[in-house]
Amino acid sequence: MKPRSIAVTKERDAPDDHPQHQFAFGKLPGEIRNQIYRLCLVSEQPLTIVPSNPTTTGANNPRSNVYSRSRLRVLDAENLNLNLMRVGGTVHEEVVPLLYGCNTFQFPGPDCWKIFLRFDRALTDFSHDKIRKINIHFPIIQRRPYFEPGILSDHGFGTSQPLSKFSKSTCNGLRILKSLPCLEVLTMHLTTDILDSDVFLLQKIHCSVNRTCQIIIDGGLQIKRPFFIGVKAVEKMRKWNWELRGAWELVDKNHRLSDERIWAKEAKEQAWFDDYPYRLASDDNTSD
């Protein structure tokens, strides 16, 4: 007995519900793709990296939270589409050099070096190697207390211990700078006076970047008075071809520690960072 045949009717596809042809972005000429990438990823203003604390404004903006796993975000990124960084394959390889090579990354505030370290940990080696321009605050100099007046020398009063030092996070950040092969411009905004006793700290910065990198010291962040820079410090900076910008005042090489105590008090009264809104959370702000 032959099996019974069953007639099968083919249903018509609903028009326009499932288009058969998709736009082949990868087949566009490379020049056009690069123009699209630039419109999405390159900013004329520095990209400011801040902690993505839930209490800060814009913390949940998906356009700025490309670094959300590291609890960082890009401030004022409404005009950019950083989500392109989440695309893999060829697109990711093409956008990384533009994002990290054509933008200036800015790390402001008193926690800037800790934020910079966290930002670098969020990058792949490929992204890390493409960074060219960084804006960051000059490292806060931790000074030992002074008990008697006298002429300030390189290491105090003939002692082997320096009178000032950088924090642990700053030293780690300087090591990261040294590992950036394409770094071209390092701009540091002054947050403290630079005295002749701090020359050895400037040497650490000088040794942390490649010789082709331009270092800019910007004294624009002033509250009540220009920042003071010692004569010997200025001589070293000019010897290394550093560029000095903004408002700063040259300090005579014979300044005394009693003067420095007054400057330190004035700097404390300026309190430029007390009301800074983008601070690391208490559990992230480990002591140095």
C-alpha cells in the first residue's frame, strides 16, 4: 500500500520583517571607515577619566562607561560613541589606534595617579602601546616636617635622607609612563611648589619617559598666588627641554626653610582639591 501523499504549501515571508541584505560596513574603503571612526571616537578636547561612583552625575551613561569594569568613565562623552570599542575583530583593530593615538587622556584631581594606574590596567597591551598624549596633575610632593630654619640644600642638612618624595602610586605611575612606547606629549599641571630640593624628583620624571617625549609643566592651576619654582629646578627643566607654561614665579636659590613653612601654609589654605567632585571611593583610595 502506497503512503498517502501530503501536499505542502509554502508560506509567504512577511515583507520587510526580515531583510535579506545587510549593509556591508567592512567593504567600505578604509578612508571612509576612518572618517566614520574619527567622528565617533576623536575629540578636540581631552578625554577626562574619572571614577564612575554611583553618586556622581552621568555615572550610568552607557556612552561614557566603556571602562565600567574598572569603575571608570569618560567625563562629558555625549558627543562620542565609545561603544565602538566593544566591537571585536577587524573593527576593534582599526579603532584602537585612533582612540588612543589621536585623543589626549586627562587625569585630574588629587587621586589622578591612582586613576591613571587603574585606567592602564583596563587596557590591552595593544591599546596601551598606542597612547600618545597624557594630561595629569604634577605629583603631590610629600615633604618631611622641618624643625629649624636654614639654607635649603639638595638633601637637607647634609643628611642622606631626602626632604621630599613621591607617593607609591606616583612611582608606579611613572613606571607605566616609561612603558608607553608611543608617548609624545606629557602635560603636568602644577599643584605644588617645586623647590631646589626637589630636583632629584624631577630626575625621576625625566627618566620615566622616552627621550622624544615633550614634557610640559603648566602653572595655570593657581588659586591665591603663582606656584614657586626654584632656580636649580628651572635650570634642570630647561636643560631637558621641558616647556614651562602658565603663571609661576622663580624663587631665589637662597630661600630659607622658614619661607617654605609659610608657603606650605598658604598652599594648604588654597585647598584646591577639597571640593573636587570626582574622588575615588573610600574603599578604593588606599593609602600610599
